[in-house]
Amino acid sequence: MAAGVAGRGAETELDRAYQRMYNLDFQGAHALIDRYVAAHAEDPMGYASRASAFLFFEMDRLGILAADFFLDDDKIADKKKLKPDANLRNSFYWATTQGRERAEKALAVNARDANALLSMSVIFGLLTDYGAFVEKRQLSSLSYAKQSQHYAVRLLAVEPGNGDAYLTPAVSEYLLGSVPFFVKWFVKLEQTKGSKELAVRNLLKVANEGRYFGPFARILLAVVSAREKRPTDARRWLEGLVRDFPQNTLLRRELDKFSPKIR
């Protein structure tokens, strides 16, 4: 990622750590995060990033990151228990707690602290994903999703130019737009209408302007394209991702599924 993305300062170890994550180099990502946290012990984003690395590693290990998982609603809803790594689970929850404590401390001093608001939105988003996909607690994870959306809305009011801030609203819009109409009466997410079109616009904003989550938004755009029966668009997003992250064998395998077969 280029330095100074979206006017947010010089590249740090966290920027490089996320690039390592997208290349599935989790050991390298943790090494960079360790260096960042050692130098910025009170920054909640360091711990949010550590939790991200733990979650992405576990989702990759369990096969959750494969596009087929996200294309098959039965697989997502299936209550068949996975076997999460107990030590990694403890590390993940520890990192989210450390990040929340530091973000809450910063917000107690300044309720408009953009970095703390982003950290809280990210952390609650990670808790949502771990609860829903790893622990198979889809219903109870909704409380985390609501918190993630709440902090994203607060962040956008403070810093509307923050590209990463649009990730949670994008996911919220798409998920709410994908459920049956009657479910929307029970699932209320702040400032969310359930518009798939708005979801895509928000994802594009993250893809173009996000500091940490631009590539992740591109992955989601590929998944959305596949779900909406637009294989050409899915292939285009995956081609760019494979070019940018050549060490990510998962992306290569997913691209192969959408590539024309030679007879």
C-alpha cells in the first residue's frame, strides 16, 4: 500500500502487516504488529490488527475463507461445529479486550477520536465474524454487529473521508438486503436500509480509499459479484487481487473457478 493513503500519514508497520495478511503470511504480519505495539502500546488499532491476524489465520485454517463457503448459505447457517484452536481463541479474545480497553480510554478523553472509533468498529466486526462463522453463534453475534455499525456511524460523522469506515456499513447493507423481508422486522442496524446497491458503493469506496481494508473490500466485491451471478466481475476482481498478492494461493484457486475452461 502506498504511503499516505487517503491523506492518513506515512506507511507504518500496521500497513505492511495487513499486506502480509492478504498474502497469507500471518507469521510475518504478527512480527510487524509486535513491533508496532511495542512502539505504540496505547494505540487500540495495534490490538485490533493483532485480532485481525488471529481471526484471518483461523478462518483460513478452517476453510471458511474459501468463496464457496460464502456462496452457500447452507454452509454459513450450518450448525455443525468446527474445531477452533483453543489457544488461538484465547489469544483472539485477549487481543479484542486489550483493544477495547484502550479505545474506551481514548474515547473517554475525546469522544470524537477517529482512531479509537475505527478500532472499536473493527473489533466488534471481528467479534461478529468469529462468533458467526467460527463459533456458529449467528444470532448472538448480531449484538456485536450492531456495536460495530454504531461505531462506524460515529466515525463517519467525525471523519467522512475515512475509507475504512465504510466497510461495516457496506457489510451491514448487503447482509440486511439479503435476508427475507420479515427478518428485517427483527434485525435493526443503525442507519441501514438493506440496499445492495449502497453496499456495493460503500465497498468500492473502501476498495479505493481504505488504508487497511481496501484489499478485503475487493475480496468482498468478488464474493458479491459471484453471489449476484456476475462471474465476469468476480473474475476481474480476483485477477487484480492475484496480481497484487501473488503469495495468496487461496485467491489463485478461487480465480481458477471463474476462469474459462479450455477444451
